[in-house]
Amino acid sequence: ELLAEAVRQLQPDVIVKAAAYRAVDKAEGEPDSARTINAVSPGVLANAAAACGAFLIHFSTDYVFDGSGSAPWTEADPTGPLNVYGRTKLEGEQLIRNSGCLHLILRTSWVYAARGHNFIRTMLRFALERDELAVIDDQHGAPTGAELLADVTSHVLLASMRRPELAGTYHVAALGEVTWHGYASHVIESARAAGQPVRVAPGAIRPVPTTAFTTAAIRPANSRLETVQLRQTFGLNLPHWQTGVDRMLTEVLGR
């Protein structure tokens, strides 16, 4: 009710829904909270946006898919989330589409930034504390920077406001692919090359299967997202995942 009232009072041109319940394992034990944040609230915002003519941007996830196969997921592929997080994010998408509001649903994966908690910062911390690391090597995706997401969002929003027929669902991710093990190895070796103190020895980052760790939520093995539709529709060239990660590492490592 408060969300809907805020939109009625503000009468915005654009609403950006960036908030999410993203503690994937914790969501398994808190499905109602996850649904309220990931599904109910974007649905409320979508209905309010439809009523006042606002454009809604919503960020979604590769977790709406079941992670099978090895081909990158397209926007038209059937969904099949494996966990509460993915199911609530998918429901949020559906409620937005059903509202009839003008919207952009941007699905992305493996998001990181120079600030806040993320995989890169965790690996850098572990590399300082441990002699050996075990990192999953059978999940595939493309690390995607928040900075890239912001740039793409700005571009596609302006284009879609001029041409509303472009609104809809798109996949946004850096190009290329890597496993978590390959990602961790790149991050730690970059830190070593930058002269940072690294305790874990070269070759001491062991590749292990997903089954080596017990988690409450099942993760998709295939998080590859096909971005052809985004690139062709909006005339975008997306960078390789290493480009963004290296730029973020330059900031974090102070090079």
C-alpha cells in the first residue's frame, strides 16, 4: 500500500526497481519474505506505473532458468527455476508483464562491483587468509559489472522511451564465459601480479564439483545468457567479462 501511494504522490516518469531479496540460501527458509520483495512489490509497482503512465525497469536473473544444457539462454527459452529465489524472481516478472505497464525486464548474472559484498572481494580475502582454496568448476556464467548494467540500462531506457515498441525482456551480461574456479583464479593471479600479499600459492586453487559443498538452495549449472537480442535491438557492443573484472580490480587493488 505504501509503495502504491508513493507512486501516486510522486507521479514519476520512470521507476527503477533495483532492490531484491538476493540471499539465495536464506530464501529457502524465508519464502514469504523473498516473495514479498521479489514478486509482490514489483507487481504493486507495475500496477501503479500502469495507472500513472510511468516506465518501470526491473532487474531479474539467470536463476529463472533450470541451468540445464550448455547453450546460452535466450529470452524465449522456457523457464524452470530450481530454488525459491528463482521462483520469486520469475513471479515478479510475470506480475509486471500482466500489469500492462511499459517496462524493461533486464535479466543478468554474476553481478559484482567495487563496493559491497561479492565473489571478487570474498576471493581476495580468502587468498590472504588461506594456503589452499577449493572453488566450484562446473557452474558456467559471465561475471557482469554493476557499472556495465547501469550504462546499458540508461541506454535502453532512453531508446525505449522514444520507441515504446522496444520495451520488454532482455538479457544483459558481459561476453564470454567462465567457471567460478576460472573466475577466482583470474582474480587472485591479478592480485599477485599487482604486488598484493597473497598467501594461497599458485596452483593451490583446486577445482571441485558443486556437490563438494552443501547449500540450502540448488544452483543452476548453466548461467550463460544470450545477449544477441539486446545487442541487435539497441546497437550495443558489450565487453568481455575479463575487461570489466580487470577494471574493477584496478580500483580495488589501487593500481
